[in-house]
Amino acid sequence: MGCASTQDSTVATVPQVDLDRYTGKWYEIASYPMYFQRKCLGDTTAQYTAREDGRIDVLNRCRTAKGFDEADGIATVVPDSGNARLRVSFFWPFKGDYWIIGLDPLYRWAVVGSPDRKYLWILARSPEMSAMRLEEALAAARAQGYDLKELRYTEQNGKTSAPGAAKR
């Protein structure tokens, strides 16, 4: 009789997300390196805005060598997911899974991933996270089998929340 590792098991989302509390501006604290963010140097944010039709407008923004780059998208809640699973489209007809797998009870931080564990973001309501809150978020990702060695920390306003990073 074998025991399945966390890596082999299904990624679980949080039970319920209050979209009114979740919408607004989030700062990227860390993420897996991704092709579509290859030009981003830092100051990466996501703005989520509720629409009257129940979908969510998504505006991702980051600093590049030439200024700021933006990407607009639309997120749709997956039915019967407690609002914790969304499908996001930036380029029709392509959609990506956006699963909220960790969420602070006060909505100060969120961990977002994909069910195949190829995407991971640590988001916060402010540009920096305390070491305690960051460890809570990292623990949520670790518990879902994400490889944290792949995580890169995002510079926000010239600073990073990486563990052990010097604060200016």
C-alpha cells in the first residue's frame, strides 16, 4: 500500500471567497517565472474590478525597461467553486486557471496557483509583506505541493519581501 505525495494529489482551493472583498488592487510579492512576464522588472500589480454581468475585469501592470506594460483580461467564476476558481482570458480564446489556494482571513494576502502547479503567485494588499504573513502564504503553497525553490521575489518600490532580504 503506497502513500500519495502532496505533489501527486489534486490542488485544493480555499472553500469560499467573498469577491467583494477580493476585488481591488493586489501587489505581486513573488511568482514562478513565466514567459508572459519576462519583460517585467518589478512593481507588478493586479487590479480586479467586478462587472455587472458577474465577471471580473483584470488589469495586470508591471514596470519594464521602457516604462510600464499592461495586460487587460476578463475572469469568470467557475460554478460551484465557492468563487475560489476562476478562468482568466487575456487573449481569446485562450483561458487559464486561476485558483485561490490560500487566503488570509482578513484578505491581506492571497496565494494563487493552477491545478497543474505550473503557475504560482503570492499577492498582498500592500507592496511589502511582513515575514510572518509571508511565511503563512508560503506554507499554504507548500502544503499544496508547490516547489518554492522556483519562486522569484518581485521588487516593489525598490524593495523585496524575500525571506532574509534587507529592508531599507
